[in-house]
Amino acid sequence: MPDPRIKNEKQYEALVKKGYSKEKSARIANTPDAGEKGGQAKPYEEWTKEELQKQASKVGIQGRSYMNKKSLIDSLRNN
């Protein structure tokens, strides 16, 4: 039975099958026009450390103030 909290059930199932956590899959599947976004942001390597810290704060990464730029990038990619 489909979960009424998931807006795009097909996308959710595909993400879980790929190995994403259920929480992350639900977050992505519930984003408006998630399948249409992408390709607009510059790569993390081109971001400043301050921009990376703001993004890490936005997604709730712990210990970000102690991380260097490479650690921030790794954490954002693996969150």
C-alpha cells in the first residue's frame, strides 16, 4: 500500500533500491519538481569554505565548524 506521506512513490522506491536511506529517499521524493532540478549549481570544489559551511548547516551536518574544505565536501556528498 502506498505511503500517503510520499509524493513521488516511484522515485522513492528507485532511490531506496539504489541504496539511499528511507529518510533521504523520502526527502528527495517529496521535493517539488525534484526530477526537473539539477545542473545549475557549480561543483562543491568551486565553493568557498564559508559557502560549504552554510550548506552543511542547512542540511544539519554535525561538527562542520571543525572541518576543512575537503571534509565539508565529503560530508555534503555523503549526507
